[in-house]
Amino acid sequence: MAQAAPLYDTYSRAPLRFERGEGVWLITEGGERYLDFGAGVAVTSVGHCNPHVVGALKAQADKVWHLSNIYEIPGQEALAKRLTDVTFADKVVFTNSGAEALECAIKTARRYQ
């Protein structure tokens, strides 16, 4: 294990240093493989270095990285259309956190009581 990093001690850290990931596997600097049960603290369960995901991120990075919802965003509109086409919903909302999603759900439920 390397010298302690200048990070705030939010968690008691495990003495593992992952250098990279491949699919469901995390790989240490020494080449040991561990099955990733954490999925980025359970929020990014797309695997590691998935070529489709990496390609999509690179393509988007060449366009624009982040915009506010006050603008019209073609990719966002296309995804919303795909979601409404294959679900019961006629509208979608994209949020940046579980707290924001829950807030939207509560406000929606209150509106339609």
C-alpha cells in the first residue's frame, strides 16, 4: 500500500489499489483480479471499459460535455423519445441525483392526488 493520500477519511479504506477494470473485474497494480460487486458505489453498473460505453463517452466529449436543462439538447430529446416509445410514459425527466429524482416523484404524486 502506498503512503496515505491527502484525502478526507470518509471511509475506512481497504488496502487494495486498483489500476484498471475490465468488464466486471477490477485489477490491482499487481495483476490480481477481483469481481466488482460495488459497481462504482452502486451507481454506474455498466462494467469497466465497455467499448460501447467508452465510444459513446468519447463521441459526446467531442461535442459538448454538460449543459443545463434550460437549453434544448438534441441527444436528451432523442433519448426521451426512445423512452416514451417503449414505456407507458408520455413525458420523462432527467435528474442528476437520487435526491432530485425523489423530489420530482414526490412533486408529481402531489400534483396528481
